[in-house]
Amino acid sequence: MDKKIEAVIINWKRPKNVSKIVIALRNQTVPCTITVCDCHPSDEFALSKRTLSKIDRIYRWTHNLGAFSRYVPLPSFDHQYTLFIDDDMLPGKKCLEYFLDCTTTIPKFGVLGQLGRIIDKDGIYRPRDITRTEYFIETDFIIRAYFTETKNLHHLLKFRWHINYFNEELPEDDLLLCASLKFYENLSCYLLPFNSDIETLVNKKELSTEYALSKRNNHISKRREFVKMLIEMGFPTVNSNGVNNNHKFNNEISK
């Protein structure tokens, strides 16, 4: 069977987590190419030889860009779909199969996922999970694990330059991806319909969150600042209905 998905993981300071995720990806019901962006800072965080032997592609550097590191080898991603998955969640063995199945139901999308955010009507980002239902739910952002068409990823880099988003040492990678696809292609984000089979979950098991960037003191404030900037550009949030704002947001490209 041809591989349609490239699954991308970062190894920074949780090699034990990464090892478990690599095994889970290797045991999926549909095959995938496993890519690791390896930016561990010292030998104590290096991946074991056993784990390395199960990885298809490894890109190694030492400069830490946080979660944005997953995009560094972006020009090399060459499968129809790319799944970016955080290194603190263990997918069930049918996770990739379920993502693929859902693309036949909703062929036009920006990012698919199982965890997302909808901005409140006051325009403030709040870290509240959305309960999945039997239907696709449109969201403003997908977080932690994002499934997208690889052909659209170049928009992320273009958008970063367009908004001059270089002051942050650790860019908000998930928000940036979702916003860029809305900006250039008017593609929305969706939560997958709920499936009672636990093996379809992208986070069948939660792993260690030690060293997680989400634990930084200014994590929420940084995300709020970024969302505020997007809204000021005219980003059409789900709660704003996005009719007028969408025109303004997309027209920013002509400036």
C-alpha cells in the first residue's frame, strides 16, 4: 500500500515519549513515513538506537525553535498528507486510518484534528477544549496534532513573512498554520466526528508533559496576543460568522 501520510514528531527533551509514539505510528493500520525533527540539547535527551532504527527520516540540529521546529524541514515533506503530532500524546492504532477516512467525507479543509479552539465572542483566546459530536465541528484553530494537505504548507512560511512574525523566539506554530490556510486559501479547521473506538484517538493516552512549553508562565498571554493581532487583521472567527471579516482578512494580501 502506498504511504499517503508523513507523521512528524519533535524530539527535544522527551525521548521516552518519542520512542512510544514512534512505535505507535509504526503499528498503525495504515502505513506512514515517520519523520523526527531532532533538536535535543544534550546527550541525556538523545533517542536510543532502537528508536532511531524505526524512524524513516531524521533531521538533526541543536537550535531550539520550540514547536515551530516541526516546520524546519518543510520543503522535504512529500506525501499527500502531513500529520504533526506533539510529543506528549500516544495515538491509537487506527488514528491515521480514521484521518484518511474523514478526508473522503470532507475533502476541502485546512486542518483536521481532534482537539481545537473556538475564540469567544469577545475575541479573547481561552484554552477550553471543545466536545466532539457525531458531526464535523468548524473551529478557529486545531491544537496538539494537526492533519493537513502537504501541498498547502508553503502558505505558513509565506504568511509568517507577510505578518513579519519574527520577534517571538518560540512562534505559535499551530495558530500560525491554521491562520495561514484561512488567509490564502479560505480553508477552515475542523474537529473530526467523535468515534467510540478508542483506537481512533490521536491521544489514546496522555504522556509526560515534563518540559512542556504550555507550562511557560506567559503561554496563554502570548497566544492571546497573537490571536488579537489576527483579529485586528480581520481574521474571521467562527463566533464572528466571518462574512465581512473574511473579505478584509483575505484582502490584506494585496497590501
